[in-house]
Amino acid sequence: QAEFVLLAVVLIWGANFAFIKAAVLEIPPLAFAALRFTLASVILAVLVKHREGSLGWPAGTGWRLVALGLIGNTAYQTLFMLGIARTTAGNSALMIAPTPAFIAIIAALTGVERLTRPVVVGIVLTFIGVAMVVGESATGPSAATLGGDALVLGGALCWASYTVGVRAAGIQISALRLTALTMITGTPILVLIGAGSTWRFDWTSVSPLAWGGTAYATLLALCTAYVMFNYALNVLGGSRTGIFLSLIPVVALLVAAIVVAERPTMFQLGGTVFIVTGLLVARVGR
């Protein structure tokens, strides 16, 4: 059952890059992040209250939940939103792709898991693929996307830290409550960061397409997929979860070609092959 849940997460998050890109072409990225996380926090809080009767934090978990919220929501979303506004949806997906490799490295450094030879080989292949994508941005016609690529890659490091942190924290609560509490703790700073652009922006100018992207990125990518991901992570662990995450760039490139008319270059496709191969070698080898 958890495997099917993760396949749904892959489809939702893979398509999310294109929908977010369509939205931030019209809405300032930090205002967009503040809006969707505020809405998602309210929705998740209501769901937890309805299903579990209380939104209270388990005793002794406050600081861990706050730390997870700041890393997995505030820092990750700030870097990701600023990055995707400066690069393509396809490049963003490829920069997120090394996340499972980052998870393996961070887990090894913190003693949560052990690095094996297949994992090391997979990490090397993955970073060759990332270098191919970034190298094209730095030397080719898409040099303007290099800064955005770096920001999204930083976001990937934050998400990897969040994933390992969830496993290491060992907080025994439902996936829904974990998602709600970490989102609620991470949202206030996002709102403060985006307050200026939110206040100055003319929201009446937003097209139905951008509102549709906002709805998708909020209701599906946040409220639904975050809960599903935390559930699968708790059931399968980081290693098996990573196998599925490696498929996100493939979905993202396909959807971006349809939704925002981005055509991947041969070099990007080659980088994608290295990334996906490296991730599969690392995860299957484990």
C-alpha cells in the first residue's frame, strides 16, 4: 500500500514544478509561498482537529517539531521558490533529483544509516548528472538560470535534512499531525519574508491559469502529498522511499514540456539519465 502511495506522490510532485512555474510567472514567488502555506496550514489544522480531536504537541517534542518545520518548510520553500522563479521547471526538477543522495550522505554523517559501495557509486553518478545540467546553464544559452539552479539545489539539501530529521526524531504521531505541526511552525517566517511582496502585489491581475496552479500546489502538493510522503516515509524508511523519488524528474520534464512548453536539451536528457541511474544504483544496492 505504501508503494502505491509513493507513486501518487511522485506524480503529484513531478507535475507540481510546471504548475508552480506557471503561477510564479504572474505572482511574486515569496508572496506565492506565503499564500499557499498559510492556506495549507489552516486546512491541515482543521483536518487534524476534526480527525484527532486536538492539535496539541506531544510532550517533549516541541523543539524537534520547530526545527523540522524551519528546515523542511521555511528554508526549503524560500530557496525553492526563489530558485524556480529564476530557472526552468525542468532544471528545478533535476536540481531536486539528488535529494535521495543527499539523504544517504546526511544519514551516514549523522549515524542514522551506513554508506555502502553501491550508494557511493550512485552518488557519484547522480552528481555527474547534476554537473551536466548546471554546466549547460553556465556555458550555454540558459546561463541566466544558473543562480536559480543553485538555489533549488540548496533547497534539496534542506529537504534531505528534513527527511533524515523526521526519521531520527522518532516522534510517534500520525503523518497528518506531523505534517500539520511542522507546516504550522514553518509558515510564520515564510509569511514575514513574503509580507512585502504580498502587500504590494495586485492580486486582481492574476489569471485563472495562475490561480489553478496555486490551487494545485496548495491542495495537492502540500495538503495531500506531504501527508502521503510522511506516511510512506514512516512505513518504508528513507532508502526505499528514495527509489520512488528518483522518478520525479522524469515526470517533471514530461509535464513541463506540456504545461509551460519547456523543451529539454539533449544535454539535460543525458544528465537525467545519469541522475536516475545513480539514484537507482544507490537505492537498489542498499
